[in-house]
Amino acid sequence: EVLEYIKVREEKPIPGVMPILAGLGSPQEMKIHDEKWHTESFMWGNSRHRRRDFWTEEVEKAWTETMKNARMRLISCYNCSLKCAATISIPGVKTYMMKCFSKLTYTMAAMSDLDFGLRIAQRATEYGVDAFSTPQVMAFALELYENDILTDDDMPGLPSDNEERFYWLLDRIVRREGIGDVLAKGTYWAAKEIGKGAEEYAHNNIKKHEQMPLKLSMLNPIYFLMYCTGEKINITQIEGQFPQMPFPTREEREEFVKDWFQVPDEKFK
């Protein structure tokens, strides 16, 4: 039954939503190159900055070329046809598997470009760290450094180049060396240990854990409840069953619920 529905949804994408979420499975970020919604709606840096006019024609062209050159082929989980993941191969970097929003988490945390994100994600994947938490922890550390809460004494040898700083922090977090031993505990607990006002910078936590940088400048009670009570420590698997942004007209809402196959209860319609 599930396999049959996969075919139906592939032939009939959900109307009125961003392309990467119009089908089933993980967001199709390996297949689709339009990242306007993520890059302009999600927050950059330490879940701090929203860049509303980021996705220009020049960025789209450059990032599409980067992804096409890096992506070897689309792949699926066993017995599934969705192909949510891809094998990524970049010159000088070992081939690895990527899927979903990990495509952008390091890029956006470092305020950098897609090439950097794909390269550092390979090392992070080899290390086995979480692609949602780790970039925020590193961006959090650099924000503390920029505001003199962490100093050169805390991070001796920190490179001056922004991208190299992320590699430097990643290595130390994984090896739990120096400040990396503190940061490996996550922003909530690291802030308490660092003190000196660091708690104010650990601002994107639910359940004392880093969340997706989803601050869209609007209140979304359903999503807040899902994240607070969900089965996972950060992103929840059921979030994909609800519209991520409200439909502007009643007609669009009615059209959506006609085909809302995953609705947990009819009362939500």
C-alpha cells in the first residue's frame, strides 16, 4: 500500500508548497536545486540572521552547478523508489552519502557557500556527528568569541579564516580537546559551563538541545508543540505531515486537505 502511494505522490506533487516538500520522504534537496525557501526562511549563523533576499539568479546558478558536479547519483533506502539521498564526490574529498537539510546546515552556520558546506559535511559524516546540532554549536562558539566571552586563551590556535575556524572547531569537538570538550556537550550545557553571559547565546533550544534554525518571525503553535513533545530530541518525524507555512487563502487550504492523506485525525481538516 505504501509503495503504491509513493507512485501516486510522485505523479501528483502536493500543490502550493515549496518544491523540495511536494513529494514524500525526506525533503528532496539532493534532486531539486531550488533552495529559496530554506535560505531565506531559515536562520543563518547561530540561528540568528534571516537573509530575505539571499536567493538570487547568480546564487541559484552557482549552487546548482556545485551540486550537479558533486552529486554522483541519487540513492534510496532498501525497497524504496524515492531516492532521497545521494552519493557526493568532490575533488580531494572522499565520497560520502548525504540527504535532507544537511546539505545546508554547515553552509548557513558559517555564512558561507554550498561548496564549503559539502566539503565540511564529508568530514563531519566520517566523524559521525549530527548535522543539525554540530553546525549550531560551532556557530555558537564563534559568536561567543566575537563577543569576548570566549577568548584566545580558550581557543589557542584558532585560525583567522572563517571557514577554517569551522574545521578547527569540528576536529576539537570530536576529539574533545580543549574548548571542544565543553562544546561537545551542546549549546545549553556548554553555556552553563562557560558562564559570563553565554546562556544568552544558547537561544535556539527546546528540551535543552539545539533545534532546527526555524525562526520564521511568526508564531506556529502546532510546530512548537510537536517539537516539545515529539519522539526525537530535535526534528520530529511527524512534522512533514503538516503544512510548514499557512496557506494564504481558504481555497488553497480546502484544496490541500482534499488530498491530505497523512492527516492524523479528520478533525484537523
